[in-house]
Amino acid sequence: MSAAENRAIAEKLFANLESMDWPAVAELFTPDGVYQDMPFETDSGGTTGRDGIIAKLEFGLGELDRFELGVTGIWVDGDDVLVERVEVWHHKTGEVASLPVLCRLQIRDGQIARWREYWDYNYLIAQQPDSWLPQSPRPRWD
């Protein structure tokens, strides 16, 4: 795939994420594709397969009112794509959280084979309402 084609795949991924269309996100992956949130799955190897990816996205983001993705940079080197962005999470209860994220996509035959997300767990969770992942300890920085 060309750099332009791989960039277009990344752009489509983040457009589908922003519209919260989980099946459209999953269709961009190889059947054995892996999505790995590094703060949670550093040792596990991530979530494998389209159905697992949909379930994971629904679990973490499904209760949001909306989800904005401000992509600030995309860099392509062959089949590797790096994307820097700032997510803005809008909860139905009115809370808003923002999160800077860097991700690496590995493209294989026009589909995403691996998606790794790098972000700061404490930074995100401190901004979330207690109802979001209530089992997660909240850092208190006051």
C-alpha cells in the first residue's frame, strides 16, 4: 500500500471512531487484528478480532454522548502509521474529559493488523465521573 492509502485508512478509522460507529471501525481490521490499550493491556497482548474490538469500544466509550477526535499529526512510514490526537469525551451527564493520545497502526494488505494506544491512565481517570468504570481508583490531585 502507498503512504497515501495507509494515511487514508488511519483517517477513516478516526472518522468512524468520532461517529461512534463501532462496526465500521472493526471492518477496517484484519480478522485477526489486535487493539491494545497500553495502560491496560501492556502484558496481555491486547484484544484480538473484530467482535472483541467492538465490545471493547462499546465498554469504554459506548455511554458517551459524543466523542471528538482532534488529530494533530499523522506520520506514515511504509505500513506503519503514527497518529497524534486529543480526544474529548462528552458524558451524557455533562462531564467532559480530554486526553492526549499517540497511537501506532500497522497496516497489512489494506487493513489494520495492530492498533496500539499510548496515553496516561491517571490523567484520564481523574477527569471522569465516578460512574465511568466505577471499579477504577481515582487519583486525587488536590
